[in-house]
Amino acid sequence: MARASDVILEFKAAYFLPTHRVFKDVFGSGALCGPELTFQLCKSKWHGFVSLDYLKNNGCSLGIGDKPTVQLLPLGFGLKYLFPTETKCVDVYVGLGLQSMFMRIEDGIPFIGQNMSQWGFGGIAKTGLFWFLPKNIVIDFFAAYSFVHMFHATDYSSYMNDIFLDPRVGGALFGIGLGYHF
């Protein structure tokens, strides 16, 4: 359904299922949400994308009962290739991109107050389906896998050290987006 100026601005919500064992044990899975801009490149089936998401999740300690909190702010950009289908209201896509992520962990022990903020870099692979509705409304059903390597952290509580001895933060995303096709 490509047009001369093919731009889709959407707001996405996804279920994030982390793959790092200790990260998953402490913080579990959660909801990730944010905007994504998809734009056509040179009147082709290639499209660029830029996305910014946010996740905040409360966890449980592996030890003394504190309540840690994690905040993730992934910023992704890359390319999507759209495959038009026989029905002119659906396009299927695959995409690959780079992703940077800011992560903040607040340790819930009130008298210690350990907090940690870090940046990491990695990539994202995605696939999905754009469903074009009347009045330029678009619904995006998607799945993705994000993989980010965080910079190594030291001198934190034991579960924070366990998370960052193998400093990968990533996982599967399954979600839906609602947008507008310009």
C-alpha cells in the first residue's frame, strides 16, 4: 500500500519477555510501550524506522526481601522491508536495526539506597503486519527480539552483580500498535 509519501506514526504496546535468567527471576516480564515512526525510502519497499519505548517494572529480591525497580528506555532505528499482499489493505514486513538502551535499577533497601544507571547497545529483529483501515488508520501486529549488551557494572548488591556478570538485557516482544498513515 505504498504511496508517494509513505509515513506511519504509531503508538505501540508490547509484552516483554526477558531471556536473561537472573533478570527474569528478579523483574519478571512486563509491558513496554512507546511511539514508532516508519518512513518510506526512495519510493521503494524499503522503509526506515525509529522507535522509543519505556518499561518500568517492580521486582522481588533473591535475598532479603527488598523491592527493586527497573526502568528500561530502548531507542531503536533500522530498516524494514514491506511485502504488499494481494489484499491492498495489508502489508507484511521484516526488519533489522540497532538499539541503544538506558537502564536504571533502584534497589529497594531504604537504608542502603543503591541505584544504578547504565547504557547498553545491541540490535533488534522484527516482523509484523500493517493492517490499513479507512481514514488512514493503521493497526500493526508485531513480534520482535531485542538483544542489548550493557556496560559492566561493579560494586552493587549481589543480585545486581548477578545480572551484570552476564550483562545482556533482551528478550521477545509481542504487541500491537495503533497509528496513522500519512
